[in-house]
Amino acid sequence: MNILLLGSGGREDALAWRLRQSPSCEALVAAPGNPGIARWAECVQADPSDPFAMTELARERAIDLVVIGPEAPLVAGVGDALRNAGFKVFGPNAEAARLEGSKGFTKDLCWANKIPTASYVRVDTALAATAALDGFSLPVVIKADGLAAGKGVTVATTREEAEAAIAAAGDGAMVIEDFLVGEEASLFALVDGETAIALASAQDHKRVGEGDTGPNTGGMGAYAPAPVLTPELQERAMEEIIRPTARAMAAQGAAYSGVLYAGLMLTADGPKLIEYNARFGDPECEAIMPLIDGDFAELLMAVARGRLQSIEPPKLLPRHAMTVVVAAKGYPGQPAGGGAIRAVEAAEQVEGVTVFHAGTTLADGALAASGGRVLAVTAVADTFAEARARAYRGVDAIDFADGFHRRDIGWRELERGAATPEGSAE
Ligand code: AMP
Ligand code: GLY
């Protein structure tokens, strides 16, 4: 089949890499892609959030399947436009993408369907938000309703902090909710209408600094699977959270199709939903792709065709993967672009390592940084500890003076006593 992949980040580089290995993938086109994706796909300079441009491109290239990577095209209705034009699409329509686009919508859906999540109120003005604080104990969580790239959430430990967050947000739709205590894990499920199958779990590291300190980012590193989400807890999350959500969306005429990413808090009372995303996580996707067995393109096509129920469930290799993000200094603030990146090839000489490109550009044939998150160095191995060791060997081989990374990705697993690599004296 001919596949069109939308997006330009590390997530899309990993998707392109995995799709390219699928026997059923004949041609792979990416819009707009990046220098990493260009290793596996033909990159076409076009706006992935422009429904008309994407429909035209799909027609021109006789595309059989469109895979939508990021949330912006989903929320902009690119999936709807392509489906209306007769194309098969992996990724939900705009109405179903509201599970990510509106926190208030998702909270109401959870409440109406008894899906475990933090208690909350929805408000539309700063005055109402401040008044609503009286009903919550501290810490309290304040969230802007719409897409905010992970920056619209404040966990306030004092009343003053809560009021300051509300004042900074100004008038506009907000959700105020209880603080959940526990460990976070991400669950990725394939959903087509009322059918939902677990694909993989992962654990992200959202804060910029070691020891999970400093501001939130899109994610500084991830590993898969997440052992903390045991098979029992995963099945519970599928049964209590994902499947009721799929049924509720279908019942309201907004059937979901694509990957549904649940950010979970594993509380003492079981898994609770923190938020949904209508796409793969980034960098979780980079850590999941090396673990997927079988023909990945066929799997995504089965979801796009609404045939998830009639295929063999997806299988994961019994291995471990870790992704360490190398970001440009200044991230998640305004990073200085243009820093030279060398020796990516040396990193890929390390066994099991693939370097996905998140924010790179080619200037006169030389690789340079062009974004906050620049590289997603990913390693796969038979054990967690070996995957981690390989990932950092890869990171250390790269020459990127303007970059930085966290040295403690996977610290929770280490603390839990993940075995050190065989033959290592650590
Ligand atoms: P979100 O954008 O909703 O995923 O929130 C960003 C981060 O804020 C999450 O990954 C959590 O670490 C934290 N967070 C959000 N909501 C809650 C909550 N109700 N209780 C505890 N932490 C939360
Ligand atoms: N890594 C978090 C996200 O993709 O939203």
C-alpha cells in the first residue's frame, strides 16, 4: 500500500521507521517530514493541518492509508476531510479528537459514564474559578480547557498559587480538579468504534530537570513497557476507562478511530484517567515502535477500515526500549536554533540504537537543531537495564554542544531494582 504520514517530529520519525519495515508498505510519503524521516520516506513540503492540501496530496500519490501523527491536524478536521474524500485514515475525526482538545468535554464524559477520574468543576470566568476553589482541598489542579502543549496545567499547593494561576489564565474555559496521588503511566490503545485493544504501555518524564524538577515539557525521555502498569492494572484500565469511553463516543455519534492515549494515575483505588490524547505520545512512540511485532502498516490499516475486531491482536516483542531526548539549551523556553549536530552515525553504531529526529534541519548538507526537542535517541534490548545503558551510550556518542539531556531517564525502574546489565560491574 501507499502510505501518507502527516507530521514532522520524533514521533513521526519513529512511525516512518516502523512503517518502512512493514512488508505491506510499498511507498511512504511524509508531509512535511524532517531530515530523519527523509531516510525512510519521500518528504513533501506541505502543511499537514491544511485539509485541502492533504486531500490533494493523497489523490496525487494514490494513497491507500493516511497516518496522522500530531494533534493539530486531527483537531483541524484533516481526518474528516480525507475520509469524506474516500481515503482510509488512521486518526480520529475532529469531533472524536475532542477527547484531547477539550478537557471539560472529557471530564463530563467520564462523569456521565462512571469512568474513574479526579472530581472536578468546569468554569468559564476567573471569578467563578476563584469561588470554586472553596470546594477543593490542597493541592488543587487548575487546567485550561483547550490544547496547551502540556503548559496549561498548574498543580497549586497553596491558595495563593491557585489564585495566581487563575489570574494568569484570565477568563476562559477551565477545569479545576482534585489532586491525584500515585505513579503515572501511559496506556496506548487501538480503538475503532466500540472495539478497543491495548497496544503498549510506557512511562514518560515530563519535567525538564533531573529528579523530575523544573517546568513541564513535551517529554524528556520514556521507556516501554511500563512494568508499573501490570497486566492486571492494564486490563482494569481497558475495562474501566478505555472501553467505556469508546462505547460512549460511539453512542453519541462520534465514534473514535485511531490510537487513544490515556495518561493514567495509578492510585490506591486503581487507575484513574488524568487526560486523553488522540495520538501517540512523543517520546513514548519512539520507545514503543521498536517493540511492535508483525506488519505495523496492516495493523493501522485494520483500524482505519474498522476491522480491528477481526484481526489477530497486535503482539509486542518481549524486549525493552528506552528513548532519551536531547533538547536544545533553553527548552522548554525559547531555545536558540541552529546548533551544529555531529556524529549521529556514531550513536547508531551502538547495538540496538536508532536516533530519531525531532527538531533538525539540513543547512548546506550539515545537520543543525531547529526545535526545542532535537533528537530522540532510542535503544532496544532484552532487559530494561541494557536498553538504558545502550541509550546513554548512544547519547554520549553524539556531538551537539548546544544540547542537553536528562541522565536519569528510567530512575523509577532503577529504584525498583531493575537488574544491571549482564557482565556490568555497576
Ligand atoms: P495533563 O496535561 O492533563 O496531562 O497534565 C499534565 C501533568 O500534570 C500530568 O502529567 C500530571 O503530572 C499532572 N496532573 C494533571 N492532573 C493531575 C491531577 N488531577 N492530579 C495530579 N497530577 C495531575
Ligand atoms: N509525551 C507526552 C505527550 O506526548 O503528550
